[in-house]
Amino acid sequence: MSDLTDLTTLSGDDLSEAQIRGILAQIDLDITNLVREGKLSALKYRTVGQDGQETDRAANLRALLAARKHYEELLRSLPAWELSVDEG
């Protein structure tokens, strides 16, 4: 699949509460592994990427925490409850 040049051709449904909770659980797991320095740690050492860009554990932790905050806000923005009416 080729790279996109813009987002106008993308479409999709909003994330469900269960999907958001799943994303939060995965982020929590990544944070735990990163902090514990386990073999499944998201990033153990400083890494130099293409064009000399670098990342390290602290930067990765900040990115995970920012993502977690975003998904928590998304979860809070969902309706607290739904009403259905039987018209029968």
C-alpha cells in the first residue's frame, strides 16, 4: 500500500468505549514494561533513527503519558449513558 498524501480519503467510525479502554490497557502495559526495564520494555536504550533523530526512555515515557491523557479525555467525552425507547 502506498503512502497517503493527505487524510481526505480516510473514513471510519468513532472508537467504542471498549476499544478506548483496550488502548488505555495497552498503554498502561507499555508504561509498566518501560519503567520496569523488562525485556518487553518499549524502548530500553537511546535509539538513533534516520536523519540522526534520537529518542530515549524518558522521551518514550512522555509520549506514552501524553497518549494516555488523550485517550482518557476521549473516554470522558463519551456519553455517560444511553436511553432507548420501546415504541411498540
